Amino acid sequence: MSRVSNLRQVPTQVRARVNLNIRKAVGLNQDPPPRCDDPATSYFPVDSVARLVHGDLSSMMVGGLASIFFQMLHPHAMAGVAQHSRYQHDPLGRLLQTANFIGATTYGDIPSAFASIERVLSVHQSVRGIADDGEPYFANDPHLLAWVHSAEMSMFLSGYQRYGRRSLSPRDADTYVREMAQLATDLGVEEPPRSVAELGAELERFRPELRLSHYGVAARDFVIDGFLDKPLQRLVYRLLIASSLDLLQPWALERLDVPRPTVVRRVMVRGATRVLCVVLRAFVPPAEPESLRS
């Protein structure tokens, strides 16, 4: 191979290496589940808004972190995590499990999606106990599943709306919520929201139940402090934490006991995060629906 050909290969090799390092840093150290692009057998429509939203790693990192903070506010959900997981010992492993579930249901065929759903429900069967308020909890309780689903979905959507590669119309946002309602139903959620308005109303109904338990305090501090060692990774992580907290409503920040950022800080964080997302997409291109790939 000529020297010119070697030089032409360098950018591709660099992108591949950086892509691998980025994915490893966020726990994606396995190949993604097989992608199904057959409309007849795909769990989600091949041109779904869910594929657009979930395929953008950069905005999903922001939305995913925000959803973790949001979910901490339900004492029963947090008790289940604290009492039945090793998230502080293997945080990247837990992130990988979540990523695999999202990947299997968003991009997989119907059998692989249902197999992933069944695995989650099977694990949840043993996740039960007593929360700090003395009340019993059960991870497969439809009410608790509804909270987790709504909290995740709202933050994934908000993350993409603020930092995603493409603009979402109000109709697109409603379509995303409606698409995700099918997944929620298959998980056991009763009457999940099917529009942005219904999602907002659902989250409002949960507000009286939300507070920061002592388990939540430990989880909040663990996530904010971070678990990455390399200086550049820690710098990027601090920015992602700031941008994810910025997605939350002021009342949620208050219950998390996290200071609300100043206007100047919000502007700086959003600008820096948009730049970061552009850079990340150069190395980890979005896995968009076939109809939108360019």
C-alpha cells in the first residue's frame, strides 16, 4: 500500500479508536444487539422517532443521567436499586444492562425485544422489600414501573430536544411518547401516557410521592462525584452532570437538594454541551432511521 493510501486511512483509524474509547468510557464495551430493519419483524417501526432519539449517543448520555437523577426522587424505586444492585461497585455494568435493553427494544426484532423484556421482568421478580417509610415495594408493581417509564422517557425526550442532531416537532414528540407506550404496556404499565400532555400530567400525579430518601442522597452523591479516573473523562463527565441537572425542573432540583444554576452558568453549560455533542457525533455517528440517514 502506498504512503498516500496509508495517510488516507489515518482519519478512519483514529475515528474508530476514539469511537471505541468513548463507548468503553460509558460502559458500552460489547457489540450492540443486532439491528432489524425489516418493517414486518421489527419491534419498533423502522422509521420510528424512538430510533431517532435513542440513536443519538451524545444527547442520550445527557438524558440518561437526568433520568437517573429524576428516578432517585421516588423512595421505593431508590430502595429497590440500593438494596438489590451493586451500582456503586459496578456502575458501568449497570449502564451496559440499560443500554442493551434500550438497544434490543429500539432496534431489535419482535422476538429479541420480548426476550429482553422478559429478562427484565424476571430480574424484577426478586426486587422487593421494605422502603425507608416502612412500606413494601416490588419492582414489577405497575405503579412503580409507570414512574420509571415516565421519568426515563421524559428525560430522553428532553435531552434530544435540547441537544439532538435534528429538530423534533410537537407531533414528533407526541409520536415518541405513543411509541414508547407500547413498550411500557409490554413491561406491565397500566394505561401509560400516549402524548406529551399526558406524560406531563402523569409526572404531576407522582409529585406527592417524590422525595429524597437516604438511599437517594447516597446515589446522588455517588453519581455527582463520578467514577471515571482519567482527567479528560472527568472533565467531560462534569459537563454532562451539569447539563443533565439543567434538564430537570426547578422543583425536582429542590427535592434533590441541588442548587439551581444561575442564568449565566446555564448559558455556558448549554453552549459547551452543544459543542461536546457535535464532537462526539464526529466519532460516534447517530444510529438514525434509514429514511433520515445522510
